[in-house]
Amino acid sequence: RAFGALVTFLEDRGLLDARVRQQLENGLEYWALERRLCSAPEMATIHEAQMALRLKSFDYRVLHLVLYKLRGVPYDEPVLAFMREAELLVEIEDDLKDYHKDVVKNSFNIYRTYVRVHGERAPDEMAAFIANVESSYLAQRRDALDADRLAQHIERNEEQRSAGPAMAPASGKWEFPVPALDEERLRQLSRACGGTLPVLFVPQTLHQGALPGALAQIGASNPSCQDL
């Protein structure tokens, strides 16, 4: 019902075209996929998680398209392609920061799927995925932004210390949460700690595949707040 009302609202104002409608359909696809991934996380695949992540920013993409139509100008395809990759990096950053909270809430988070599939190797596998996205982001950015707009874009990113070094060369960095190898024990720990948990990241100096002893308690038996 809400979807139909939104479509009617946009159509009545001359703001609905095939591109806008496709993004709205992407939203429906994302919500269905998110529900499926959260109801059966053990069945989720990396491909499905990446697909959900790419669909997740559909609301921003609808807004971008509507703003072009309100201005009465044609779509700037290089800018739209660039924004899609920038949005993807921001979504990844949000998922990494919110990983432990999303596990507790059983919300969709791409890193949850990486942990389920790759275990302790999840940080390295996630870093490889991010590197591919960053490469695409930089290529699209070269095509979309002139020198002035690029400077503004980077300045804004630096202010927010956002989404890794590709977007914020001076201040951006990627931090990977300690994998919760046993999600139910993490939920138990959250309840024992009154519903709050510190954000625990894998130290950047850590060797591939290893977890620091104290932080590995997230995946161990009988964790306690004092372990953190």
C-alpha cells in the first residue's frame, strides 16, 4: 500500500520514469532479500550478501534521480555511477561499525555473512572485497568529478573521516570487527552487559587469520563482560 502511494505521488508530479521506478523496485527486492538473509543467516551466501549491499542505498538513488527531474536537467550518468560506488563504500563502513550490534539484533550485515563463510579469515576476505570496490570507485570518480568538485568531495570526506583511504586519503582507514564465531554467545554477552557492548576491532598489526587472545572470547565459551 505504501509503495503504491509513493508511486502515485511521484507520478502525479511528473517525477516518475523508468529509472525511478526501477530503483523503487530495487527497494522491494532489498527488503525481501534482507528478510530472507536475517531469517536464515546460516544459508546466506557471499553473492547474496553483496547483492543486498548493492541494493541497500536504493533510497539515496531515488532521491538523486528525483533531484535531477526537479531541476529539469538530464541525468549525469558518470556522476550517478560514481555515487553508486561511493554509497557502497559508506554502506560497508556502516556495516563494519555496526557489526556487533547487528548480530545482537539479527539485522542484515554483510560482514556477518563473511564471518559465517570465512570464519577467522573474514577480515582478510572483506578487505579484498573492499579493495575491488575502491578500485571501481576511483575509476568512476575520475570520470565524474573535475578538480574543484574532487577537492570538495575529499574535503568533506576528511571532515567525516569516512569510508577508508580511497575516499579520505589523510584520515580514512578500515577497521574490521573481531568475528563473532558464535553469534548466540555474543547475544548472551550483550544481555549480561545490559544490552551494550564495546566495539572490538582486529588490531591492524595482527597476522592474517589470528585473533588476539582476550578478544577471541567473543567466539569462546562462557564469555563475560570482564573479558572485554
